[in-house]
Amino acid sequence: MNFTQWDIVRARINEHDRDEHPAVVLSPPEVCAAAGADKINVLYCTKLKPAESISAHRIYLNAADGLEFKTTTNCLFIHTIAKTRSSAAIGRVSSDRQQQIARRLREIFRLG
């Protein structure tokens, strides 16, 4: 798989998931590129339903990030998945949204 940090990939977060969903890659580029590293860290994304409000732990993503639908990424949980459970990049998180996600992760996990 060819992807790097902040790419949006399609992934099955849980093995029993029927469909793939977008996921934001958090692992650094050296982990993504390492042949010996068989797992990556991702944030799970879901399609935003009409008139649905966005909770404080989610960040909005859309066509500016390469997605077809209005989507939110959940910053409450960082998932570790096998690289083989993800596809090639389908988009890339814009620099403004990268900063929003990083800020939200620092707030939620009290990282400083």
C-alpha cells in the first residue's frame, strides 16, 4: 500500500465490517513506508447524515479533502489496523483540517 500520514484511505476498522469506510492515517511516514511495520494508526470516518450536528470530538471533512460525501472523523478513538485492511489513498486531509485534528487530539488526550 502506498500512503502516508494524513492520507484518507478506505479501511475495515473491524474485521466483521461488511463495507470499507474512510479513515485518516495518523502513523508517521516512516511507519507507513516501513516493510516491517504491518500496522498503522487511523481515525475512523463516517458519512454525515442530512441535518446531523457535529459533536465536539468530530472534525468535518469534505471534497476539499478528496471525499465524495460530507464526512466526519472521530477523534475520540485511535484505531490500529493491519495495513492489509486498507486500500490506497482516496484523498488527503487539507492542511487546515490537519491542524484542527491535531488540536482536537491534543485537547481530548490532554497532550499539552
